[in-house]
Amino acid sequence: MSEHNHGQDTTAPEPLRIDGALAVATEEYTQLRDLAIRALSELLGSAPETDEDGDIAIPVHGFGVYVTVAEDGPQLHIWSSLLGDLADRSKAADELADLSSEWARLRFTIQDGHLLVSTILDADPFAPQHLINLIDEIHDLTHELDDDFAARFGGVLDCDADDTSYTGPCGGGGCGEGCTCGHGGEDAGDLGADIPVGRPEA
């Protein structure tokens, strides 16, 4: 807790605290990775796969979303490749500003011919719902990824249209096809609805 009270009353007998079941101070890489897998298992209904690098893999509308646990501190890196085969890097770079202003919590970069989206989650302490919220944000983004989006950047969608193993509450096919909720729709933002949320105790 910050020592700066900014004029607030500090006479309360005990500081506010968050129940350990909702936020956990992690001490090592393995513990944070296990907690992330547990939170994502509740979201997906089964344990997510991990790749050869130890990244946690989550298919979202056919796009591969990955959660990487930092080796040097309590952080999670959530990222995905949205487009591949970017033939004109300068054309793609010109489009990044508008995309970044629309999705302020996400970072977009061009690397090795791919358009990547990523975000960093401070996990000191780790709050499962914060991870779910960021997966939800990328899930919403996938609703805008279609052939027109790919043409705008001069690339091709980096997704598997046949992979419908996880498409959130909206259902539908891979690469967003057949999705019925749409970005900002009634069901958007409900991915973590089943994760219990509590309040700080006095």
C-alpha cells in the first residue's frame, strides 16, 4: 500500500486488504504459471495447452493467444499474431495509430512480417480476473478481424478457420465467422462472469 495518503483519513485500525483467494502474492515463476493455468481452466472448462516454450496457449476464434510468464519478475505477457505475410511494412505501420487509439489497453507492433497484439499484466499480486479481462479484450478485438481488416494492412489473417475449440460465449466459427455477439454487443465482456469476485474487507 502506498505511503502517500493525499489527505485521506489514515486512522482506520486496519488497512484494506484483498482476500487471498482473489489476489495472490506470488513468490516464484512456477507458482504464477500454475495460478494463471488455474484461472484459464475456469474460463475454458478444461486446462489450456502449453507449447514447447512453456507458453499457455488459448485459441480464440481461430487465433492463437498466448500467455507468457516472465522469468525475471511477476508479470504476464498476453500476445497474439493477428496478421501474417505483411508485404508492405510502411503501409501496415501507417495503420497502427488508428488501431492503437481504438484499443488503448493493447499494444500493436510489426515484427518479422506479422502484426502482433500484446499487453502486459502486472501480477504483483496476481488477480485472476485481471487476466480474464485481458483475454476478453483480445476476444472482442477478434470480432473486427476479417478480410477487409487484412487488406487494410496488406496481410492475411493469421488464424485457423477450422479451430472452434474456444470462441467465448458468442459461439460461431474460427476467424470470427458466424459470431453472433459482435464487439460491444450484449454478451461481450461476459467471459469472466463465472469467476467469483469479492470486495476488499475492512
